[in-house]
Amino acid sequence: MLDQLYEQQPASTRRWLEIALIFAVFFVAGGAPVPHVNETHYLAKAKQYWQPDWCEGDLFLESGKAHLTFYWTVGVLTKWLALPVVAWIGRVAAWLSLSFAWQRLCRTIAPPPFYSVIAAMVLVALIDWTNFAGEWVIGGVEGKCFAYAFVFLGLSYLAEGRWRSVWPCLGLASAFHVLVGGWSVVAAGMVWLCESREMRPKLVSMIPSLLLGGALSMLGVAPALMLTGENSAAVVSEANQIYVFDRLPHHLSPLTMAGRELGRKALRFGALLFGFACLRYVCGRQPARADEVQRSGRALDLLMRFALAALLISVIGLAWELAFWDQPDTAAKFLKYYVFRLADIAVPLATAAGVVWLAGQLIERKSSVGVLLLLAAAVLPSAHLLQLSRQRYEQPVPPAERKLRDPVAFRAACQWVREKTGEDALFLVPRMSQSFKWHTGRSDLVTWKDVPQSAAALLTWRDRLFDVHYYIDKFGERAAYGSLAVQGTERIRGLAEKYELDYVLTRQSPQLGLPIVYANESYIIYRTSDVQNHRARGNPE
């Protein structure tokens, strides 16, 4: 009855209903309170791009800016609106874009009503359950959310065999995030190369669309190329190694992760690969009884080839990491390009599409197995989404603040900072307090999350971080202080003099012998200067 009612609606109504339901799935999956982990990173960067006097002198914010397309689209709203408002506007825009592109892609492969919605649920669950290199699509707003929307749109054209429309879409993806779009171009190129000559367009016929895609991609490529600036090869090499092996090994060099974590991730991703391989085999053996089935089966096959190409890129990355295990400078030159990120998305994407396609084929043949498969594809991800919702209801803490001791007290301290301190004040803050600038509009000396991408600033960030937050333990290993307060008055006073700090925000206990200007149940703020004569705090670029 529902199917009949659905079919009676105009095609555009049916389409927008599915897009709305997919959006609802993405809203549940990514609708955590603001700020999300990366929103403090990218939206703060965008705000400082448009308002250079906001947090003026902040090392991270004034370092190289690689995401100009994002700044010029979503980021421009920070000129007029508060950061939380911009975050929600950006999220809604990103999820709508992703919903539109995902519905189009699924309609090409599995056109029955609401199959695209079930596939979206499977996609979200598989990414959360099985990611190997920590990649994601649905969450806080940043440039890569829109990049993946254009990747999904490009894949819908790839699945239809409309290659001349693929490259401009992937060019736009590269404009928003050069690595997401760039690796997608490589994977799509592999699929094209593996096509038979009868099925693929000639290269010369695609030159105009390739040139258009390349021109669009320069909006992302050019800013990225400027990150190294005029730095020496030695500085760039050292910055690469810090970025890959010290700051982001969980994304960039997975073989260096702790054994238990690596084993857990490998087991989950391996299970996904096994399921993907079985699915590809079973789907390939389904009898084609009509032209429409042949078209959708071929579309699914092309999508699975894209996933295989993404896997091949990851395998090359693992081989590179092993081959240059004892040459970290060489290893980092390639690994810094997030070699493993695309497979984290492409394999779940192809698997989700394959599950609903296979279920549809089996249901068409009146097989109860198809009904059970479709039911499982709807129920299991629904349980995951319900679990996410329950966790947020019980612990409504923004993802960017989950590592803080007391987020509510931290935000109260930030409110005092915003209301009672000068806009040019420089703060020493806890290592994991990445949302400090978000709440206060004041500069901080250094935090773990806010790592610059430009080479010289990255080295300065490393030096500051180790100087302020780490020490060498009795075993000769680097270890983090429990808090700023445990370092003692004399050390904090020395850091204040060295870096010309105005205030220190830290835990209540133990208290330091510095003037107290604010305190609550968990946090305390000390004044370290007369806060009258402020310096120009330039960065190393």
C-alpha cells in the first residue's frame, strides 16, 4: 500500500522525500552539539581569514590557509554570524548536498523506493564501525564534507558511464579538499583504464572535461602548494615527519599505531573487506534478466571497481611505509597525503550500494533471503543510530570538549575571558582545550589539536607544545604533564616571561602562587602580566 501511494506521487516529490529521509539519517548521525572536533579548527580559521584582527597573533590561525574555497563559501558567514550559527548552517548545507548526491547515486544502482535511505544508514554504520585510518563523512562541517558530496555526485555519473561529467565533479571536490578530490581522481582514472575499449570513451574526447576539472581543482591545489612557502628542504622534511609520525599517525602511518589499536582496526576493516569480497562475488553471479538489471548491475560493478582502486592506493601506502620504515624523511613525503583516507569511505560506500542492490534483485525473484537482507540492512544501522542518540541525550557534550575534565566549568571560564579580558590577550591553556578560541575570541599559545599545516609554523608548534606540556621521564621517554598547575609557580612564571603570556587557564588544584582573577569549581585563571602593554606576536612565516 505504501509502495502504491509512493508511486502515485510525482517523480520530483518522490525524489525529495527520499532526500529528506537521507538528510534525517545524516542529522541523527552527525547532529552532535557544537562545536564538533574539527569545527573549532576550520571555522575559527575561516573567521580569522575574514577578520584578521580576531585572535590576532595566534600561531595556528595565522599559519598557512589551505581551504580557501571553504572560507569563501561557508566561512564568509563568520563575518556576520556567531560561530555556532555558522556551524549549523554549514552542517545543514553539507548534509543536504550529501543527501542529494547520495540519492542520485543510489537511484542509478538500486531505484526501488527508499532503498537509498537504507543504503545511507548502512554507509553511516559501516564508516563508524570499520574505518581503518579514521576517515569520516558525516559530522561537523568542514571543506571535506562538500568535497565528498561532489565525489558522490561524480560517482553517480561514473556509474552511468557518463565520464565527461565525472571530472568536473571531482574537480569541484578538489577545490573544497584537494586530497579528497585528488585521490578520487586517481581512483576514477584507474577505473577508466581498466574499462574495455568498447565501453570507455576515448581520452581525447574527454580532454575538455578534464581541463575543466583541472581548472576547478586549482582552487584547492594552489593554496596547498603554498603551504611550504620558501622554507628550506630540511625544514619541510622535518615538518613532514612531525605531521605524519608525531601528530597524525592514526591517519597517516597506521603501522606505527600501538599494537592493540592496530589489531582492532585491522580486524574490523578486514571483516569489511571480507564482506565486500563476498558481496562482489555474489552480485557478479546474479542473472541479468532485463536491460534495467544489466544497467544497474554494471553501475554497481563500476562502483565496486572504484572501491578496489581506493584499496590499491592504500596497499601502495602500506608498502611505502614498510619499504621506508628506517627512512622516516622519505616515508613522510608520501604518507603526508592521507593515502589511506579514500578506502575508508569507498569500500563502505560500495558495500552499502551492493547490499541494497542484491536485496532488490532477490526480492524481485520472490526470495525470502532478499527480504531478510533488506531487513538486516535497515535494523542493524538503526540500532547504531539509536545508540548514538541515547549517548548524546545522556552526555550532551560537544565532541570538541569530550576530553576536558569539566566542559561546563570550562565554558563558564571562557565566558569570563570573553567578557573581562582584552581582545589582544594571550593565554596559556590546557593541552586539550581546542575550543578555547571558539568560546572566547582570544589567542592561546598552543594546543594539541590546532596543528598548523605550513612547514615553519609546524616546527614552532612542536617546539611550543613540547616546551609547555611535556617532560622527559625517568626512562628517557617523553611524557605529558597532568595539567599546567602541577608544573609549579616558578615554571609557569618562566613560561609566561618567555612567551609574553597575559593569563593562565588551568585546573583548580594545585593552586599556583600567581594573582587569581577568576575561579570556579574546576578551573582557575591567573594573571601573569599587568595586561597593559601588549606586543605584536608575529609568527615564523
